[in-house]
Amino acid sequence: MSGRNTDAFDDASVAGSNGAANGGPGGIGNSGNGSRRQASQKQVEKIVLQYLKTKGYRNAEKALREDAIMDGAETTIGDLASVFPASEMGSDANVPEWVLFYSEAEQGNPDAYSQSYRELRRWTDSSLDVYRHELYAVSFPIFVHAYLDLHMRGLHEKAAEFMEQYSRDHVVHHGKDIETLTTLKTKAHVEENALAKLYRENKYGIRMTRVGFELLLSFLQDHHFTLLMRTVNQYLNIRTIDGAVQIASESEADVGITGHTQNQLDHFNSQDIALGSAPLDPFVRDEVERTLQSEAGRHIKDSTTEEASALLDTFSRAKQDSTTNALSARDAIPMPPPRGVEIEQQIANLKALRKRVALSPAALPSVCMYTLHNTDNTMNCATVSEDLSLMAGGFSESYVKIWSLKREPLRGFQSNFVPNSVNSEEDMEAVREKTGEDSRKLIGHSGPVFGVDISFDSKYLLSCSEDKTARLWSLDTMTNVVCYRGHNYPIWDVSFAPQGFYFATASHDRTARLWSCDHIYALRIFAGHLSDVNCVRFHPNAKYVVTGSCDKTVRLWDVQRGSCVRVFTGHTGSVDTVAISPDGRIMASAGEDQTVNVWDLGSGRRMESLTGHTGSVYSLAFSQEGTLLLSGSADETVRAWDIKRTSTASDHPIIAQRQSEQEQPKATDPDAMDVDSDGKSAGNIAGSPGKDKADTATNGDSKKRDAAGIWKSKRVAESDALLKTWRTKSTPVYNVTMTKRNLGIAIGAFTL
């Protein structure tokens, strides 16, 4: 990495700027008659003398006094300002006149720091994503010195207002410093405080790209923010580099102040969070137990009673575990009264728990791949229901398409039915369409559909679109029930809470929002990301929401407070997908940087970085035990990763065999299930590792077409945690899911 040190810029160069000024785009401002008084030579010398004194250039000040034979009382900036009133400054003002006017205008204005910093903040918010992070990094030392300068000038109330208004911009990465600086109340505090002295006596190191530095310089010059420019020149040491600027770490000696912890993210991530499971509703618990006891207590013993007895034992053990790890009633989010469907779902979960396949490096999951044909590259997203009865996809033609994986007809209501006439199940069946197909389109959006999700009971579907809306669809009636409006820009993702009722959206407007199905307005707005929020998922206890963004960070939000409680940094590209383990302890994220990062939610620290993909990662899914992770990618593969592996995992026969063999990927792979856009399916389920002929070699070779259509290899170092790779037939994998029984489901669209 090449670079050069830059002590920001000289005030003389700032003074000579010809950019637009406060008076208008052409200059500082023009008088009505075009006349302008000229500064005398003696006044100009006094201006320069005052400048040298302010900057602390004692030798230069002494030399100027001797050469110019300065006598009489010193003229202050305020006294000299009368020579150039604002209404008489011309666009061709010379350097002394410019310094005189703007120094007086800013130094005499108690709101100058707040106004100039607000404009800097607004400009940073609207800057390009690639430069926004480094510009935010520069704004922190500017913020600190603006706050300290206000105290030094005796403007203590203005300093307190400034701190209160803008401190939350920096509390994530500099929380400890913000807490200390907030305690300063007087000029004496600033002079005596160790942290304030550290900032005043040392230059703050910053890394910036050359383009980013030039953009900052041009902005400050064009707006004539001399106070901010003086701060940058006096207290910052900017080092320009080639390539992207990463988030600063404590090991980088040229970032921040030497010897002082700069990135205080660990302090922010030390907030207490409750990661326990959601408490089971007492009514649901009692009803499930009563139902199972009723089945198990029948006089006629058959397979049903035996299964009920086994389920009752399983439920008793699960109830004990949930009681130990569950959230308190005070911490749990409020939910509506339970319906019968929650009881049915609990019993179905118990049955799945009894039949669940235990996974390990030696026992990998089977993966069923659904390939959609004839989509013409218009499918943007896909998902599957928990019970594997339905699959849904969102398309650029503004519709959602649903397929019945059980090949049952999807029948809606007849167009001429009267809602008031439906009073029972029989009435509802009578007004349904007499015939139907196993696929159906849901039409209502006015723009491309970017996200879909199906509720846990397969009764409702959510979709989000470029038209800035999210829509709730009834899968019983195949109609749009509610249209939710609130975002100002396209919505990229939508996700149901595990228990239903609540859902979250992620948008181009840099926010995620929490909604409930029975309200048309958002309940919470999660604001804090610096760029688009690409993906959103609920924590298993529904108390938290996880978001991934184009700003290369992942955030954990408290649903009840609406505040951010964790920030995860380390990605080098946009984060496009996140997943949380069923026990709520581990989170995984991935995206454009082709790396899967695994995080511990409790500490906020990264546990592992998994490499091996050669394309953007679109989807992640944990096994039910949280020990295995599936990932789907644009490189047309599904990969399985070992998460909680032991220290001897590298000695496992499968891993040892992969490290010793170098297999070339096959052009085709029989381990795939094809589903065309009309719902016709064919194929088989990918299964045992011994039958897989397309395991990736240790050197990570992956063949991709270049612009000319020629296959070329791309080398990527593979992590030891990679257990298996399933390759598709030219099908980028849009979605991967792990069922309650640990069966892997993958969905993609065939591309030529």
C-alpha cells in the first residue's frame, strides 16, 4: 500500500479558493453600487499579524513586527471587520479581505461550529457509498475539536447543545470518549482533563483515499468553512492511500492518536442483551399437554397412542429446557392471544424433533435443489414454507408466483362471491374456484418484487417491492389483504417474526422498520446504517432484529427500544444475507466479499471467517443444532460448513481426504431437482457424501465463464471448516433453508 502524509492543507490555499460562497454561486456578495473600500497596507499587516499570533507562529510574528515596525494597540479581527462589511464584499476580494471577512463572520457567530458541522454531516450523508465511511471517520476528530473550541471560547451552553445533537453519530465507535467528553462543563475542565489534553496536544491520524481527501478539501473550500479547515490543518494528520479504506483497528499505528484506543466497538458491544428463547404461552403449553395426554390415554393401544406417549415425553423435556433458557415475561415482546394454529404448530414441531437427523462432519445433511427454468433472468428472490408445502418467488414483472410442492391445486375465491355470505368452512369451500393449478400468480405490486416470506403456519405471504410498499397476501384466498406504506425508497427485503404477527422490512432509505400485521404504519424505525439495508432477519426470540447493509456492517437492534445494541464490522463488501442459529447465540453474515463471517452475538466478536465461494453469497441457513451452516451463492454451489468443530476436526477422514485429493468439478451434477416455471418437477435428492463426485479441491478451483464465454479457473483459498460442496447445473442459488428435520432446501434459477 502506497501513501503519503498530508497535514491537511494550508490556510493560505484555503483563502485563495474561488468557489461559491455564502453570498451566492458567483462569490461572496456584491454591493449595490459596485464600490468597495480597500484595505490599507497597515491593516493588511495587522491581519497577517493577528493570524500568525492565532496560529502560534511566534518567530514569524516577531519578524513581521520588526520588519513592519508595528506600533500602537493591536487591532483585533472584530475591529478590522468594519473595513469589509458583508454587503460590500466583491467576488474579486483579495486574500487579506477574504480572511478578514470570513474569520469575523465565523468567530463572531456562536452557531458557526454547529452550522458548518451540520452541513458537513449532511454532505457526508449524501456522498457516494465508497467514500462515506472514510468521511465519517474524518468527522469524528472535527466533532471533538469543535466541541472543545466552544468550551474554550466560553460558549458552554452551545457546547452542550452541540454534544447532545451530534454525539450519537460517533457513539458506536467512540462511546468511551463521548462519555468522558460529555462530563466537561467549563474551560478549566478542558484544560485539566487528560482526554481533552490528549486530543489538543496530538494530531489525529486518518487514512483516506486520494479522491476522498480531494472531495473533502473541495467541500470545505467551496463553502468557506474556515473554522473546520483550521481544525483539519491544526489537529489532523491525513494519510492518503491507494485502494479502499477499511475500518480502523487498534493495531494500525497511523490511525487515531498513538497510544489511545480508537475503535471502541467492544465497549459499545458490551451492552446487556437477552438471547434466551421466547417463553411458551401458558395456554398453548397446557393445551398441547392436554391434547397429548388425551391421545396417550386412550384405551385402544395403537401406533397413534404410542406416538402420543413419545411426544409427551419429548414435550416434557423440551418444556424443562425452555423454562431454563426462556426470557422473562418482562423481556418478551407482547403477542396477541394464541389461536388453535399455535397448538398444531407445537405438536408438529415435536414430531419433527423426534425425527430430526443428528448432523456432524461424518453425517452431512441431504439437500434438495429446486431449479426454476424459463425465468428469463427475472426472478429476484425465492423462499419455501416451513412445512414444505409451498414455494414462492418474486419477479421483476411485479408479481409473486406460488407453487404447490404437494401438487395440490391452489384455488382462490370466485370473482362474484359475497364476503358477508361466508360464515363457515362449508361456505368458504362453496365460494372457492372449482378448479385450479398447482401454481398461481399474485398480482398487485407496481414494481419489481425483491423479497418474499411465508408465515410459519403457511397462511400468509409477505412481499416487498421497488414500489416502496410491502404487501400481505392470504394464501387461503390468494388475495392481497393489506398494503403497508412508509418507506421512501424501494424495499429490498422482508421477514416474518418466528411467531408471526410482527414482520420487518429493509430499504434503500437506509432504515429497517418493524411492523405488525394489524397496523398499516411502522411500529419502529431502525436508523443508523450509512447505506442501503439489504437484508433483515428476526432473532428466534423475536426480541431482536438483525440487518445487513451496503455499508459493510451488520447490526443487532432491540425491538422494544428501537436502538442498536450490537455492531459487527469486518466485511469488505456489501452484506446481502444474515442468519441466526436456532439457539440464538450465533449469527452468520455474507455478501459481495464472498466470505461467510460467523459472529458470537453475546460478545459481538467474530468467531471465524469462512472462505471458499467464488461469487456473492445470497443465502445462509443453520442446522437445528447450530453446528452446521449451509450457504448458497452466485458461484452455482451450495456449501456446508462446520461451525462448532473441535480442535481435532482437521483429522476427520472426510477433511483429510479433501486435503489430499484434487478433483476437477464436473460439468453436470445429477444431485439436483429441477422445477420449471410451470411447476413441473423432475430429479432426485442430493444426499450422502460418499456419492458426491463434485467436491471442491483444496486449492479452491472453480470454473467461471469470462466475457468471451470461455471457461476459466479462479483460485480461492478454502477454509478447513468446509465440509462439502454441492454443484448445480448453471444455477445461482438464491435461497437455502434447513427444515425442522435438518433437510437442506435450495432454490435457484437456471441461467444460460
